[in-house]
Amino acid sequence: MTADPAAAPGTPREPVAAATQPAACAAVQLLVHARDGVVATDAQGLVTEWNPSAERMLGWLRAEAIGQPLSALVVPVHPAESHETGLEPYLRSGAARGLDGLLEIDVLRRDGRQITLELSIFSLPGQSGEASGIFLRDVSERQSTQKAVRQSEARYRSLVEHLGEGMAVIQDGRVAFTNARAIAIMRVDAATVVGADYLPWLHPDDRPLAAQRQHARQRGDDVPRRYELRRLDEDGTVRWLDVHATAVPWEGRPATMAFFSDISASKVTTEALRVSEERYRAVVEHLSEGMIVIQDEKVVYANPRAAEIAGLPLAQMQQIGFLTRIHPDDQALVLDRQRRRLAGEQPPDHYELRLLLPGDVVRWIAIGVAVVPWGGKPAALTFFTDVTERKAMLEEIRVSEERLRAVVEHAGEGTLVAIDLDKPVFVNARALQIMRMTREELEQQGYLHLLHPDDLPMVVERRRRRLAGDPVVGRYEVRLMDRDGGVRWIDMGTTVVPWSGQKATLTFFTDVSRRKALEARLRDTLAERETILENSLVGIAFLTQDRKLRWANRAMTRIFRSDRAMRLDPDWQSVDFQSFFPRPEDYARAGAEIKARMRAQLTFEGELQLRRGDGTLFWASITGKAVNASDAAHGTVWTVMDITERKALEVALQRTSSEREAIFGSVLVGIAFNVNRHIRWVNDKFVEMMGYSREELTGRSSRMLYPDDESYTREGVLTLQHLQRDGSYISERQMVRKNGERIWVQLAGRCVFGKNPEAGAIWTFLDITDRKRAEDDVRAALERQQELNVLRSRFVAMTSHEFRTPLATILSSAELIRHYRDRMSEAETQEVLDGVEAGVQRMTGMLDRMLLIGKADAQMLDFQPLPLDLRALCQRCVAEARSQYPGRADDIVLEYQCTRGTGAFDEKLLRHVLGNLLSNAVKYSPAGGAVRLRVTDQGEGWAFEVSDHGIGIPLQEQGHLFESFHRASNVGDIPGTGLGLAIVKKAVEVHGGTIEVRSEAGDGCCFKVRIG
């Protein structure tokens, strides 16, 4: 290196001795290629050398730096720092004494950017005095890294000491380290922790597990990292700890680092937190308002309601700018307020603007905006609501308010608001009616004088306490005094409400004098009920849980006792129930049946032959029911009716049963008699209709006639409701024959006795299966018509969208030629004509595809199979795809693995199949990746597979993939008509083949065609 500026690299030097020329050239090359900046100064501190690395570091070109004072080029950020380091005198004077070695200092580049330089300054001998050399190295990145390391260490120390969790290091079964939080959680003496055995701190039941996992972890075994243990405090308190332990090296030896926290209280709150988080997510996702977060003019978050209002799919909304749907006339206002808000100003947070939706539909939205942190940067949180209809609804709101006032004024309850004790500020008409005062009288006299003297102190005291915030009963009853001396009861509910900035009491009250009178009558009625029960002709008894007779009415005495016994007070506690039955085995059988019914929480109903107290036998109808079906401890209630005479009548009735059988057996509808959903009797037509024998039906549950338990239960509840309400029921339902065949029946039922289905019901069944089938055919025809309407809508939408672009191109090209032909070059004219031709070809292609799909739907597709060189066709299809997408030509690969070279195919249709699948594969994989056509033998046929690594097809939409005009929801702005795959499927089917697809959204797809 030389102090002579003329000897710098690229500058001709004076001739030197031949022996020194190689060394000088080497020094020049070192200066040029050195990665560090190299600067030389003369004795006056002027720059004599400035290599390219110095140019890159400080931004000054060599030509600008040479001859300048170094202090003007290397400018310290902090002048005080330059004085302390001794650099300032050197930069001013060039004197380098005492500065040999390394020096770091922050300086400013020419562009004002701050960097940190490491300087190595050394002396150079020269002819005109002592010169200096400086090596410069940009250590800004190293300084940032060291600063981050220091900050990290400080944060680590602060984190460990202030960690919300306890932290401990266990080595050789002893505590090697703990933080302050660990000592607080474990409640132990900090002076005795290090070196202590940690196991005695744990619950005795958890110590073996903790020791076992500790040893296994030190051996390197795979043990759970997170688990829960119990801490046993010295006072016997047991607390739960959540522990996260892992093996770590500690001072060169293996140890276990454990983080733990007291979760005794969190166990109670965990469920509440989970519910709260679910509610938060549900609120955000189901907000009636749209919610978006805008950052850098991009939508970084949007809830479903926002996408619905904006008329955009959720995924697309997050990919495009937020101005997309804002009306052009409002965009400047939105941008200005967005800029001002992010700059710290406070523009209006709530205002209204317009959205411009497809089809030039304008909607008004009301928005509220706030600046929030999002991902470490400020963002605009915006809530918005569609208020298009709000302006039209203002009049309706006004009318609604008038209606509300009318409702309050004419409500069935009295409403009164009072700020002062006896001066109401609001009262409705019903309140005046109950108090029997006019509004003027109330304003002059107040209302307290109406209260009964015994109730007035309670009302005043409760009002005082309520206004003071004390807990007070909110609803109670008081008495009003009428002018004629009469007393009326009112039920009142009172609460504290704000009213014109003050606390007021809001009271709702109702005249309950009539209810009070009814309560008195009810008490009298209960006494009458006791009299009725005692004098009932039906025996009524109450049995305890242990089957002891607690109470029975007089009728029970008459039924079971002799006349002598009736004159005595019966001792029901000593009754022997077995004595009521003719034989012990009758008692045992009835007892078993009763026990089974009660265990199943069912009512026992039966007719039994019993013995009276005088030894005579009689027939009784017995009903037993648990007082509480879910709790047998409440006992059971029994009714006994002497039906001896009815039994005699049944014998007589039996004589006429043959006539009934003849009548019911000859009708054309099925008839059944059911009791509690059990079949008691059926006619011949019902047996024929359901396919069961009479014996298979009689006594069985009607569940056997229903398709499943759900329908059996549902129809049972509905039927019971109608029978209890109307006594009859008509319906249509599906039932199952014995052979599994399902039939539709129209059934009609009527209770045998009034509206009591428990006494049984007569049902008629009419087979309406043929009628139902006819209805289904009509319904199917309607559904097909609806499908045609949907298809027509898709066609209109597709044509209006796909034809608009080429038509716009043709129109604009025609206008260019018409107005600017004389100013256009031949190449420009040809380019415009090429655009017209491309637009026409695109429209022609779409029309051809629509005509082709129309022919396929009409079964008129022209199919002419001929021997075809399959390999050559596949190669042409791949070549066409590469030419169509020249930027992706290398991605399109053909794998022809057939042993046969020719086959019988319609070349035009097969070419469309392969060409469309290849084009789709490239088009729908915008991120690149291989597109592969694989052709293989499959028995006597062929298999064609086209696979890609593109956006894939959502699983739920694959069922509609081959429908005309259908396009997947994730295609975004990728053009297409939705006809290609429909034509592909038709072309494959006329070849007698099949097509299937394997795909998932975001994971590419593979179409497989099998022919032959």
C-alpha cells in the first residue's frame, strides 16, 4: 500500500524497479478484492486510498473520498463517544498515535443509515510524514446478535426468577436448584431446599411413581413428560401440582428439570374457561355483524358474516384487498381515514359507506373501526352491519315505539315508577285502574295512603333498603284499602332502575284478590275431597315401601270385611295379604307380577279372584301405581273394585263373540283392539295385511309392526296425546310386515271409553302403499324439474360470464381499428386482429362444447371407434398441452407402459378426454409440480391416469364434479366453463368405460379412466 493517491488501483503508477512490480500488483489486487474496507490517510488526515469494500460500507465512491478529510467521511453517531475513544482527534488531524489495535464505534453512512464498524488502525511510513492505514469491518450484525444474546440472558434470568411456575432441578434424587416461585408453591424453608430429598414433599401415594419416573428418565427411558402429583403440606393439606419434567444436563451430569404449578383452584375453573373459550369462538363465528381485521390494506381475518355481507367466499376475501367491494365513490374516504387512524390521529370511528356487489347492487353498511395490535403490528379492527333496510325501517320503528307505549299503557299489570317515596314519575292506565284513582288524584295525593296500615311500614322499609343496595325480597303481597272500606290483595314485584339519571323503583303489580278467594275455596275443597275418598264406592288404599297397609278408605272395608268387622275400627297394620287370595300359589304369582311391574316403573292392572273376610270369593279389578315412578320410597296407591257382577255379564257377552267375529272378519280393512300398545284382538284382514298369524300377534307389543325403536316411540307419544285430547286419532304411517316388507297404512283409532286410552282403543288399518308410490312418483318428477331449473340457471350464469371477456376483447379491438388504424403499425394491427381471432376461437370452442354436451345428453353423440395408434395419440396430446402452457412444458410427463400399441377408439372423443384432463391438471396446479399422464394395460382394456399436485377438489363436492356447469368452490379466479369434465364423462361412457377421481383439497388430484 502507498500513500500516493495516484497509485490507487486502476490509476497508472510511476515506473518502479522491476523487482518490486509483482509485489505492487499483488497489493493492488488485495485492495480490490479485500472483504474488509481498507483506507489510507496522509499525515494531514486526508484520504489517499479507498478500496471497493469501503465504498460499499460507507456509501462514498473512491473518486469522492480521495483527498477528503477522513472525519468528513467516517461520521460518529455519538460525538461524545468519539472523544472518549480518542477517535475524534484522529479523524480531525489524522494523528494515529496510541490507536493501534481494534476499535468499535457507531458511524453514519452517506445515506444516513447507522452501522457499527470495527477499526484496526496502524501507522504507515511515508515521504511526506507519518501516514495511517485503517481496516474497516461492518460488525452491525454481530453487535445485534451479541445484544440479543445479552438481552436473552437477562430475560432468562428474569424469567426464571419471576416465572409464574415453580422450577426445580433434581439430580441424584436431590434438589440441585429451585426458583423463588418453587419455594413459594412447595411452602418450604428456602435455606434447606438445595440438597434436600424432594420425595417427602409429595403425597405418600405418589412418591413411588415419582421416584420410578425419575430413575427411568435418567436411564433415557421414554416416560410421560407431563403429569399431575399431589403435594402434602405440613398441616396435612393436599394440593394438586401440574408437573412438566424433562431430562437435561446440569453441570456436566444428567438431571431432571421440572416446572410445576399449583392447579388445585384451576381444576374448578378449567371447565368454566373451556366454556368461556367456546362461547368466545361461537360469538365471533356467529356474530350477526361482519368482523374483519385489515393490515397493510389486506384482509388478514374475516368472520363468516363478513364474507356473507361482502358476497365473497371466506378464503377469497382473505386473499384480496379490502377495497374490492367498497363503492368507488367511497374508497378515497376509507383510505384517508385508514391512513389517519394508523398515523395516530382520531378520525370518526363510526360511519356509513356503500358496497358495490356483483350486478351493480349497492348495499349500505354501518361500520365501527378501532386500531388494535395484530401480529405485532397495528391493524384496523372493523365491525360492520348491513343497514340498507334500516332507512326504510325508520318509520316502522317509530310506529313500533308507539305500539310499545300502547302495550305499556294497556298492559294487564299495573306499572309504576317512583323516584320520591310517594310521587310516581310514571304510571300506566292499568295501575290507575287497580288503585281506583285518576292521574290527577295520584299526583295530588300520592299512593301510600292506599296501603293497609299493617303493610305500610314494611313497604317503606323495603324501599329504603332496596335503594341502599341491600338484598331485599323482590316479590310479595300487600293489601289496598278502598274508599268504601273494602280490602283488596295485590301481588307486586319491585326492582331498582335508573330513571333520568337517578335511582328509581319500578313496580309491577296485579290484583290477586280473586286468587286469594280461590285459595280459600281450595282449602275447603281439600276437606271435601277427604270426604269423597272416604265415601267412594271404589276401595282405595296406600301401601308403604315395605308393603305395609298405611291407609284405606271405608269402601276397602266394605269390600274385604264382614258386617261385624265394619262396625269395628280395622287395624290395617296387621293385615295378612295372603289371606285375601284363594290359594298360596295365587298370592305368589300375583306378587311376582306386581313386583316386576313396579321395578319397571309401570302401572299394575289386573283382574284377580280374591277372598273376603267371611271366606266368600269374589272378582276384583285391581290397579296399583307408584306415587313417584322414579322413587319407590314414596309407596304405592291401590284401587280395588268389586267386578263380580261384571264378570257375570262378560260370560253373557262371550255368547255373542261369534257374531262379532263374523262381522269383523268380513270387512275389507284391518281391525285391532289394543290396550297399552299391546294387541288383544285382530280380525282376519289385519292378519292377512301384516303376514303374521293371529297367535303371533295376540298379546304381543305393537313394536313388532314398526321399522325401528325411534319411530315406535315417536308415534306412540303423538298417538297418546291425540287420544287423551280428542279420544280419537287418524294418521298415515309406515309399518313392517313379517317378511320385512314396508307398507304404508292409513290408521284410525278411537278410545273404547271416552278419552281414556288406557282402557283400550279400536284401530282400523287401510293399505295405502300404492297411493304412496304414486305420490312419490309425482314428487320425483317435481325434483327433476327443479334440477332442470338449476341447470338452466348455471347455463345462464356461465354464458354471461365466459362470453363477456372475449366479446369485450372483440369490441375493444374493433374500436382500436376504427379510430386508430391510420396511426397503427402493421405489427400492431396484426396483434389486434390476432386478439379478435382468439376471442372468436374461444367463443367457438365454448359453443362447440355446449353443442357436444347437448348431443351427449340427447344420446346423439357421434361415436366412431377405429383402430388407433394409442402411443402416438398420447404423445400428440402431451405435445399440445406443452404448447398450450409453454412455461410448464417441462412439468408435463408421459409414462406409456402398454404392451399393446393399438386399440379401437374414437380418436376425436379420446383426444378430448386426455386433452381436457391434462389442461385441467396444469391449470389447477398454479404452484407448479409434475403433471403426469400414465397409460397402462388392464386385462383386455386400458387405464389412463392423469395426476397433479395442485389445489385439489373438496371431498364434499366430488359428487357433483361431472355435472354440467359445476365448478369447485376453491377454483378462485381460474377461468373455466364447468363443461369439460361433463363431456369427458360422456365420452368415456360411450367407450364403455368408467372414470373416477381421488383428491383432497390442497393435495392435488388423480383422474383414472378405464376403457375395455
